[in-house]
Amino acid sequence: MIKTYYEMLNDIRKSAGVIAVEDVEIDENQSLIEEYWVIEDFVKIQIREDVETLRKSYYIIEPQVSQDELNLLSLIFDDVRRKYVQRFDESEEDKFNLLIETVKGVLKDYSLEVEDELSIRMLYYFFRDFFGFGAIDPILHDPNIEDISCDGYNIPVFVFHMKYGSIPTNLIFSKDELDNFVLILGQKANKQVSYANPIVDATLSDGSRLQLTYGSEVSTRGSTFTIRKFRSDPFTPIDLINLGTISPRILAYFWLLIEHKRSFMVIGETASGKTTTLNALLMFIPPDNKILSIEDTREIQLYHENWVPEITRVGVEGIEIDMYDLLRMALRQRPDYIVVGEVRGREAQTLFQAMATGHAAYATFHAGDVNQLIYRLEEEPLNVPRVLIQFLDAVIVQTMWIQRNFKKRRAKEVVEIVGLDPVGKEMIINPIYRWDPSNDRFIESGGSKVIEKISEASGITISEIIEEIDRRERFLELLREKGIRDYREVSKLIRMYYANFEIAFEQLGVRV
């Protein structure tokens, strides 16, 4: 919606025949690595590199305004906001035209006339701050950015770029600017931020995940904010293949596990891509099955009609609804699949009890390997007994791989939980896939015990199951070869595969 406003503003700019963004000179000690538009003709991004240190930086290039023009903007901003809010009625007035009309009215009140070029530049900043997210709005429009992090006063805002990793930007907030901006972000997320309530987790209107701290008592360097961006064009299984995160074979294996309602977890350290991988895998859930997801803040994105997304609620009149409460309630709704965004507390016991009673359950978890996973599940505050952990069928271990200063995410290994040793009471695990970093490829390291369980439960022979995995692997490879990666098209073809795999292959121009 916000970008639509920018597009409408660009139409006015073109009709006026003016330029919004001028070329910016680059310092002698910097070189330009890459440049691209994020808002056509209004905002471009430059990736620059320091000639001596080779450190990369992220530069936001917006319409330039002089100090006098900036003073003018500051002079009329509050008046525009006050008059705009007084007159604004979403059901009757068009936001775009009303804002332009309000700006013109305030300029007339001050007996000011501005040239078309300055008028367009001023309108950009009004649109950015009124309808967008202020100074960080250009970053939120950049599809290459995953996270935005501000660590305190007078410190460069950092971004995590899909290509260049974590790099500083040319955006810096002073104390007053940052304190005020954090309050505004809280308001946009419908959350109250104050000295009495200095830590807030929330979700922005575009779906991005937001974490705020206010003042210097909680964070000694000053107010902070961290935004994990929501992708309007989410990653699909085909994207994971293209990025090298996971192989078509492993995806086909998990597709089969999901169809047969086998439970698994995606584990790894922070920023290893756990939620991204889980989201992509959930596209394999059969189309009409009932899904119930439980999270603190919305990150799970599903494209199934029969889906109930639930989130926790902080205390209201002394009543708090946590993940444990939601999970207990979920079991009464008879879901076919249960998804927990991230397991952290007492809900773990209920989740594993659900697995033990035949529910298919999927979740993410912070752990570096399977041994850490088992240890942390058994310890406080989760306290999951080992006899329940054995009902988890498989685990994907994600990692962040750094190669030549570029960061890439990989499924380091896939491990099956076979069961509990009746004598030593040790957990029996079966590694079946592993990633070889020296060649950046995935290796099948052993036969699957879960496939044997599926064979016993379904009456389908193991050879038939292997044949089906081969077919699904080929299907995913075809999608990649034909450049089909949009989530709508991928979801449609997966639904078609469930209905009739032969017709699904014919859609891709192949007979089986």
C-alpha cells in the first residue's frame, strides 16, 4: 500500500518534469560496489567499500534538501500533521490527495511558494513519515534486507544484507531522535513504550517482527530497535534449492514425512534460517488438512485455507495467555498439524505429548546440534522426559556458513530420532544426510529408519516409498529448471501433485 503512494507521487513528478534524486559524489576513500533503486526515482541504495579497510557500508540515497529547505520542512511539519489528522476520514477521503491538499494549504497559510522540484521532494518526506516508517522506510522497501538493528544513540544503524551480511548504514539517530522514533514505532505497532514499560515485542503492520527498548536503563547505550523483516514474497522450497540451503532430495524426504504426519524440528543458532526453512517446508502440508500455529509474534506464513494462526497475549487485567495455554487449547480443536514458532518454555511438554498421541508437530529450537537439543529439552525450564523425546521423528540442523566474507545458510545435517535404548536409556539417533562444506554439497549418509516406520504403518513397501521420494525429487528439480519459485505457483503445483502427480508433471511438460 505504501509503495502505491510512492508510485502515485512519481506520476506527479514525471508530469512536472523534475528530478527527485540527484547523483551523489562518493568520497575518495570509498569505491562503489553496487547500486540499485528500492523506490523508483526516489530512493536508491549504494553499497560502498572503504578502499583501505575493505569494509562495506550501506548508503541510503534520498531526495536532497538544503539546510534552508530542511528548516522549512521542520517549520510546517507539525501544522501539516495536525491539520491532516483533524480532517482525515478514511471512509470518505483519499489519503494521498488529502495529504497533498493539506501541505498546499499550510504553505498558503505561511504565504510560501515553492518550486515544483522542492514541492516533490517535500512531499516525498511527508509521505515517508506519514504513511511509512520514517527514516527506515527505504530499508523496509529493500528486498535484500533481512534485519534492521539500531544499537543506541549516535551509532550507525546496521542491516543484514542477503548478499553482504551485516553492514553499517549511513543512518544515525541522535538521542532525542532515537527516543522519539522508538515511541513512534511502538505506536505504529499498537504497543505502549515508556520508562515504566521499556521492553516491547510487537509486529508491524507489514508483518515485520519488532523488538524495542526505551531509554538507557535496560540498554546502556540508549534506546534500541531490531526489526526482522517480513517478506511479502516468501521463500519457497525452490528458493532454498537455489540458495543452496538444502537439496531437492532432502526436501522430497521431508515432503514424504509431512504427508505421513511425522514430526520434526528445525534447530540451529540465531540467524541460521530456522524459521525460513520451516516456512518453506510447511508448503508441503496437504491442502485441506487443518493446521494450527502458535507463536509469540507472527512469523509463520502459510497459504492454506484451513489454518488457525494464534499468538500469545501479554497480561490484560492480570490475565496472560502464553504458548502453553494456546497449545492446550489447540489440542481441543482437533488439528491435523501443529506448528510452534519457537519452543522455549513449559509448552514443550505439551507439544511432545501431542506427538506421542499421534499429532504431527513442527517447531524451531535454539540448539547447535542434536545432543544440545536433547540436553536442553530435558533441563529446566522445559523438563521434557526422554521417553517423550523419542516421538520426535527427525531434526534438521541449520548453520550459518561464512565463505570469503559472504554468509550462507545450510542444512548441516538431518538426523532421525530412532527411539530409546531399553538398556542404557540413551537416545538412539540415525544421521541420514549431511552437508560437506569442502565441496558445498549434500551427502546421503545412511538408510532411513523413519521410512521403515512409514512402511510398517502404511503397508507401502520401502521400495515404493523410495520410488516416490525419487519422483518428488525430480518434480522439485523440474520446478527449479523452469524457474517456478513464486509461492502461489509452487503451492498450486504441490496441491495438484497431491490430487494427481501425473497431471502435475504434465503441467511441467513431462510425462511419467
